[in-house]
Amino acid sequence: MAKISGDGYLNRYYIRYNNSCDILIDEFKQDMSYLFKDIKFNEGWKDSKTKYVQVNGKSKSEIFLRELSSFKSSDILVPESIKNSDDSIMAEYLRAFYDDEGCVAIRLHKKTNE
């Protein structure tokens, strides 16, 4: 889930992960292979020369959409299933997310400075 929230994309029909790092692409493929047996990957390059891996299938996408209703950057939340898991799962989730996002940034609301 962290990789999809970070450098991924999810809709009702497919899951896509974009990254220029082959190690992270392979990690995504291993994770998806663990979750879904006999999975088929579609691979290619975006216009920006960034590699992508895509998994098609509404049933696969729905599993992730049950955890988070939106994977848009502005809507990213840590899923309750991760919050309620043990420390090793939470640490792995955060590591995977920050492998993709690269930094922690604080955003201030302009009107309220919150």
C-alpha cells in the first residue's frame, strides 16, 4: 500500500507503480507476487523515461481501495490496518513510503497557519 501511495497509481481497474530505481520496482513486484498468486505484470516506460509496472484486475484493485478510498497525493493517509499493526509492519510501511517520497515536508494552511 505504501508504494501505491508514494509513486503509484490506483484506480478500479489497475494498479501501477512508477520508479526509476530497479530495486524498488523489483520490491513492488515481489510484494504483489506474494499477495496475488499467478500474477501477470505489464511493464514499460512513461514519457518521462520512468519505468512502470502495472497489474490489471478489478478484484486486485478493490482490495487496496477497501483500505484507502483515495490514493491521490492530497488524500494520503496511513490506513487503519497499518496503524493497528505491530511495530515491524509500521516500520516497513514508513520505509517503503519514504523510499518513494524522499522527504518529510510540513505544509501550512495559508489562512490559518495550521
